[in-house]
Amino acid sequence: MKRIERLLKKMSDEKLPAMYVSNPKNVRYLCGFTGEDSCLLLTESTVFFITDGRYVEQAREELSDLIQIVCWSQSLMAETAEIIRKHSIQEVGFEGSHLSYSDGELFKSLVQVNTRIADGWVEEFRAVKDEDEIRSTIEAVKIVDRTFMHILNFIRPGLSEKQVATEMEYFMKQIGSERTSFETIVASGIRSSYPHGEASDKIIELGDMVILDFGATFGGYASDITRTVAVGEPHPRLKEIYDLVLEGQLAGLNAIRHGMKSKELDSIIRSPFKRENMNEHFNHGAGHSIGLDIHEAPFISYRSDHEFVENTIMTVEPGLYLPGIGGVRIEDDVLVGKEKSQVLTKSPKKDLIVLPFYK
Ligand SMILES: [Mn+2]
């Protein structure tokens, strides 16, 4: 109930008498419910959990007794509107960015009271992790570290990217991952120059760079790691950019801490690339937060004035991509600390791993 109380406090500060929470990750975060198709309606006097017949039992099991479980009869939104009417609530906040345009319009027409968009309120809480959340993330991180060591002994020329991805996903599940935290990326050879090449039927060949970008989930919390390895001797340019990417990544991991601005961190990560006139080959964001979602606020961006806060968990993931040749990306998860931050992922990266295959 601590998280719900915090939101109630925020509502009272903002003079908002009721709030409709429909983002399933926010519902889970606030009350612990792990199912789907359910919403919370917070009011000054009562917290309602609105669901359908499939989830009533699960809700009784997972929710605090202080939350009133309501099973809808017509629809989720109609039931919410009914409660709002019954309790003569004058205004309700909702998460506009998580509703489609038509659902937002429907919500407004059903409740027939003043509405206010309350986007990002719960997400702001979620950006700073408590002990339990950190513990779950560390478990999810251990799974990806073990999977990287496992897959090094599995990759060989002649296997398809999909075969490698399938083995990774099977292994992660066997050692405790609830699900992959996103679609596993295995991008080899020329495809490694596509920053987000999902595993394809392409066969891994001798001399290919292989980008492995994958994540596990534990207790609902995501991990996210990228390593780039070579299958046999790679193109000499790729060996050079490996060292450059690592330099930028380590600079970022060493620099990130409480109070640092997002754009400041972005520029630290990019500075070796700028020095070598390679910055144009780094064409995606330098990192994001992880949690119940794989991509959460805050993000590392040259446009962002956000200041990182202790106990946020960020990824730092620079990459360089040479069209027609291949690419390199290295990504770790880091727990932001007051003075010094703690890199959670431990998979080796100091030197490019060249798997020993020969003609
Ligand atoms: Mn990532």
C-alpha cells in the first residue's frame, strides 16, 4: 500500500480527487496484481480494483484487503464511470498516453465529469527502485550473464541467427527467466550493422561479427545486455571500432552517478567517437532505464536535462555501425549510486572475444 499512498499524496497535492490507472505495468507496480485487463480507480476514501470474472480470484490472492475488488458487468470503463457517479466525484485523472485516442474519448464521454491527463505520475515513482526491485533486477541480470557464457560454447559457423537466439531463449527460461524482456537480437556479418536486427535465417559465417542483445525477466523486472563477439578473425576495422565502443561505454559507466545530467552523460559516452570522427556511425540512443518495462524513463539523450537519481537502473549501450561491413554494440545495466554507480552485468568485454574457428 506504500506506493498507493504515495500516489494518493500526489493526487492531494495536485488537488485531484480521483485517478484512473490503466497502464498494466502501473497497476502491477501500485498493487502487485500480475494479471491483465484490470484497472485501479483511486479516490480519497477508497481504492477500487476493477476487473472481470477471470481475475477475481487472482486479485483476492495478490491484493491488499484495503483495496476493494469490483467485477464489471458491462465493461471496465462503464463500471469505472458508474463508481465515479455513485461517489459524486467531480474530477478524474487518467493516463492519456496509455489509451488510444478513441478509448480516451470514450472514457471522457462515459464519466461525464471533468477529466485531467495525469501522464507519467506513476512512471516517475517507478524510475527509482526499492530494495525488492533491485533484487529482482539482479536476478534477471544473473540469468543473462550465465546465458552469455553458455552461448559462447554454442555459436559456430553454419548455425542460423535464429538457431542461436532460440538456444539463448530456451536456456534463459530453463534457468529461471519468466520470459524474454524483448525480442532477442542476433545480428551477424553485414547484419550487425543494423542496430536492431532481430534474429533471422541468415547463417553465421567465418569472419562474422555477431551482436547478441537480449534480456530476461525475473519477478516482473527486466535485464538487458549486449555483447559483440567474432566468429573467427573479423574485418580489421571492426576490431578497431570494438575498442572505441568499449572506450565510450566504460567512460559512461564510470561517469554516471546521482545528480549527473542526462545530456552530460550522453556527451561523455560520445566523446571518443567525436574524437575519431565516428559519431555519425552511432545512430541510436545511448541508454534507457529498465524495470517492469524494458524501456522506461529516464533516457540518456543529448536533449535531456533530466538529472539521474540514486537507485535508478540504467543501460549504457553505445554502438558503431559501418554499412556493408558490420557493427559493434556493448551494453550493461548499471545501478546509479550517490558517489559511485554499480555495474550489475558482469559478462566479459575487456577484449573482443574471437571464437577460435579456422578455414
Ligand atoms: Mn537496451
